[in-house]
Amino acid sequence: MRFSGFGIAALATIADAAPTFHRNQARQNVTTASERLGLQWLGGNSSLPKILVLYTGGTIAGGSIYGALDDTQYGQLQITGEQIIARNPYLLNHTQLAVSNWTTEDDGSTGTNDALVMNMTRFAHDALCSEDSDIDGAIYTHGTNSLEETGFLMDLLVNCGKPIVAVGAMRPWTHLSFDGDANFFDGVMLAANPESRNRGLMVAFNARIIPGFWITKLHSTNPNAFGATAGGDLGLFINSLPVFFNTPSQPIFKHEFSIEEVSSDPSYPALPKVDILYAAREFDGKLVLDAQANGAQGVVIAGTGNGGIPSGDDEIEEALEKGLQIVVGTRSPFGPSSPARTPTYAKSGLVHVIQARIMLQLAIASGYNMNQTIELFEGKFREDIGQSWSPGS
């Protein structure tokens, strides 16, 4: 795998064959995480907040050779993280920025590669949460097709209170109405704001502040592409400054996983294989068995209505007996997949199926069995609706 523009520690992290990614680097007289990770800070005022830029490309970095009206066939032109920063001279009046490049030449992207996303998450955890950290927050650029997946994963694994903000764009930088510059600036200002601490991962998009736990892409082309499946926005940007609606809080249904424990799973440096299936009339239960035969350790089913599966019960039961873990959500964009009175598999509650896949991956990597996964997804929901359950009951 060939990477371009990585810091020293990022390369070391990816090359490691064991999950001891948070270890001392062999460097003399190192006193801060910035020095240890080889970060080069842009900006001349050392008193300003340090914001790490995790650059993964995406539409925000893509341009088109087809003119200023094209917003569907772009990608032939690319700009770097440093070039994005240079487009806005106001950024370095407010922050110091260092770019860590997470693009590859020939091995996919964070939209296609779990191992790359996990290595970036480990790097972010080290940079922000280590005892020698001198970094105030981070943002990551990302293609919008899977921005929510990376955000949800990082939200469950990097939890030391420092803000991480996702940014992207729906239009290429060659477009006459490019939205990426504003989203990037807003994201940096959000990550640098002291009031952003202890709110979990956030998304800065179209002058909105959206929680990373609930975020999903609701429109394929509109600049106002993202929204929350539950809970609503956290705030908005006025004059490119964050204005929050409430004091800091975390989603009740959020579970913080140990990044060290997850990284000890045999799937390292990636995550256990979990597939998503879409349920409709005459759903074929053999698809579940096929996924298992193809190496899946878990399956998330986007069920009908309140988490229903029209058919395939026998095959699902067989897969469960063979050790497959199953979570059933709803294909509806809003609303819960509610628990059954006597469960055999987990219902996802208010967690959207895209996020449920990542949550199941982390649960399997953390050693959860099916009953523990049911408790993970359903426990608080059952408590709230007075429908308790325990294995064997």
C-alpha cells in the first residue's frame, strides 16, 4: 500500500502488525504529540488553537474539466489539504492547522476501505487523547457518500472530550457555487471553539451543526444534503461562527467502545465483516446464509416498517445457530425499529441501519455474543418502554 504525504507516526501506525498503535516513537527530546507525530503547523501565531486536518479527499478536493456548471461528472482535477487551506486566508487568523494526508494512490479510499478508516481513527485518538497531546481538536474532509460512516465510527472510538468535525462538499471546487470553502472554514471554527468540547463528533455542513451519531445523507445532490435521523441539529453558523442551541450532551443510546480492545480483534487493522441486506416483499432468507458463507460475522437487515422481515425466518434461524449475529433496523429514514418481546436477534432501535452496521462491527470486535449485542442495541430502549428482557427469560 502506497500513501502520500503522511506524517511519520501515521506510516508507522499503518505498518504495525500488532494492535499496540499507541506506543512511544523512537525520537529523541520529544515533548508533545505534534512533535512525536511529525506534524507541521501552518500559521505564525503559536497562541492560537491547534486543529488537526485529516485529509481524505472527497468532492471538497475534486474539480471538473467540464466547466463551472458541472456538479456530477467531476473528479479529474484534485487539490490537496494545504491548497484547501490556502484558498481561505482567514483560517490562519484564527487557528494553527496541520494536515495529515489519508489518501492512497492505488488502495482505495476511506469510502471503500475499513482498514484505512480504522488507522485514521487510531491516529486521531493518539493525536487528541494521548497524555502528551497539545492539539485542541480535529476536522476531517470526506466524500459525502460515506462521511456519516466514518463519523459514527470515530464518535464511538475517540471520546476524550476534544471535538472532531466532519466537513465535505456537494459541489466541486471548479463549480460557480462551490460550498466546500464555507464548510471547511465553519468546521475549523467549530473544532477550535471551546464550547464544542464534550459534544461528540459533529458535522459542519451548509451552515448547520449536526450530531455525528445521528447524521445521515438525505439528498444525493443538494448542498443541504445531511440531516439527523433523531434529536435534531446541535446549532448553526452565523457569520461562520458556531451558535449552539443547548449545553453539551451526548446521545443516551451512544456506547463508547475501547479502541485498544477493538484493535485486538483478529480483523485488525480492519473490522469484522458485516453486510447490509434490504428487506422487501418476498425477502429471500438465503441471502443471510449467503452472506455468512461469504465470511460475514454479522448482518444488518433494513427491515420494513418498524423493523419487520416479511419472510426467511427459517434461514435466519439457521444462520443464528451457526453463530451469525443479526441486527434488524428499518428502511424508513426516520423512526425506530422496536424490540420484540422475546428477541432472537437485535432490533436497532433509533440507530439507522448504516450506523447499526458499524456498531455491530465494533460489538463483534469487542467480543460480544448475540445476547450482549441485543442488550447493546435494545437495553435503554426496553427500559424506557417498560419491556424488560434477559437471556433465558
